[in-house]
Amino acid sequence: MKNKYEALLVLNTKGNEDGANKIIDRIEGEFKKEGAEIEQVQRLDRRHFAYVAGPLDSGYFVNFVFGAEPHLIEKIKSKFKLDADIYRAHYQKIPLRRRGAVKAAAKAATKATKAAAKAA
């Protein structure tokens, strides 16, 4: 049985915004290689940290919503822990009551993107 998860990743792009898109595409491919089904990728932009607890003072935030078997989450965590481009990571299981809200947000985002493309 697949569960829904959310992974908030902070990427170490070292001021290279073009590199962030390449890193996100590579990470998305890694999720798919492990057997996860990506539902949504939210690119949250570069943000400064509230406090500096390491060598970086800011990072590019990206949120992945995906479905995966429970045993795959540990495999994904250990794989991304070794990735130099991922500075911080937080994984969370989405409760059943919130899954409808995530789907509705994804539909609204898709609808807004189509409307913007049509207007342009």
C-alpha cells in the first residue's frame, strides 16, 4: 500500500539559480528511479535562514509531494543524505485527512498554470 509523503529539501546552489532547475530535475529522476510517484513539485525559491547553523546562510527550497511504499522512504532518505547538492531535508507522511487538500491544491495550481499560458 502506497502512502503519500512530503519532502522539503534545501538545495545548496551556491548562488547559481540556473543550477537549481538542473538539480531539481535530477532529484525528481532519483525519486522515480526508486519507485516513487511524484505528484507535485513546488519550487519555493531561494530563502535566507533564520539563523546560520552551518556553512550556508541561504538555500533554494523545493517541496516534493509523492507516493511511495513505506519501505522506500528510508532508502530515499539514505540516498539523499549522501547527495552534496542537498543541504537539509525533512520528510513527512501526509495524513489521510490532508490528502484531499493536497490534491485540491495541485488541481488549482495546474488550472492557474493553464490559465496563465492561455493568457500569454
